[in-house]
Amino acid sequence: MNNPASASDPFPRNRWQAGLVHLGISALVGLVLFALIRFVWYPDALFSISGGSQLALLIISIDVVIGPLLTTLVFKRGKRTLRFDLAVIALLQAAAFAYGTWVLFTSRPAFIVAAVDRIYAIGYNQIDPKDLVDIPPTIQANVFSPAYYGVTPPTDPSVVDALLWNELALGKDLQLLPRWYRPFEESRASLLKNAKRDASGRQYVPVIARKGVGLAFLDEGGNVTATLEGDPWALEVKPAE
């Protein structure tokens, strides 16, 4: 017959205490990851329109819930295999956490690409690895923030035909081909020329991401100051003057 846990037993003394301790540690780790996702990899509206909210909810929920639940189920003070059981749970949770973090990192909107009258938020894993070969060294994805570039449609008929084939046959539009990226500064004038104003007078252009659309607000120099979720074509707007 098993003896009940007493006040003199080492902490945690029972499965509920063990589960709560594990839950607290998991919640702290999940909070740190959420802050990284929300404010660094997927800032502003990119959190929702680039799919960060869905991925974060799924991965953090699994990490915070499953590990502590398993600990609660297997914990029993004095159990001969307790250390092994807890080590296996910790290893599985760490592996799931690492994999989920990697998915979020590779799915992040690594490139913010201005194209004439709009901006595209391009996830790193949306770029074909073959298209990352032999690109200029100035074209790089940042680790802790989106990298800003622009693209200018070519005028050479042979290049236009090649790009059209890329788009029709391979599904690769210009914003998915980093070798065509140019400094963001070269696209500011075009963005400002095509910008609209919202009811408060702020200039914006549409921003398009893999999970939705939004508004990219511009300052007077054509720099993106913020993004907001919403339909940029459904507003009552007027051209920016």
C-alpha cells in the first residue's frame, strides 16, 4: 500500500504540484517565444496577415499544455522510473518546442517588398532555395526584423517574357525572385505617387501577405511606419496629394 505524501517529503510532493511547476516553467518559456514572435518576427499587422497568430497559438498551446499534463499523469513520489519518465517528457517537449520555433522562424515575413503601388510581405519559406543562389550579397534576410527591398518591373521584352513564364508555369511573380530586389529607397517615390489616405489623412498602400491583406502606412519620405490589418480597397479614401 502506498503511503500518502507528507509535509516532510521533497517538493513537489504530489502530481498536482509537479504539474503546476511544469506549467509555470512552460508558460514562462511560451511567453518569451510569444514576445519574440509578436514584436520581432511578425510585427504589427504581420502577426495576423502573415499567419503568425495561428502558428503561435498552435505551437505555444501544445508546448504549454501537453508537457505539464503528461507530468501530472506520470508523477508519483517514490516511483522507481520517475526520473526517466520526466526526462523523456522534457526531451519530447523540448524537441516539439524547437521544431515549432523553427517553423515560425522560417515562415516569418523576412522580406518586405515594395512593388509600384503596393507592398508584399514575403515569408522566408516562400522563396525557392534555388532563387537564393547567386543573388547579390546586399540581398539578405535579417534574423530579427523584416528586410525592406523594392522591385521594378523590367522593360526589356525578352526579360518580361521570361518573367511571365516564371509566373504562369512556376507561380513565381517578381516579388518572389530576390535577384530582382533593389534598395527600398528606389521604390519610395512610386509608393507615394500611388498612395491613398485614410479618414485621418494618413498615407497608405496595400500590404499583401500569405494569410491576408492590410494597410502599410507611409511617412512623408515613403518609409513604412506601421501596418494595420484590414481591406485597403474597401475604405472611403482619396488620392494622397
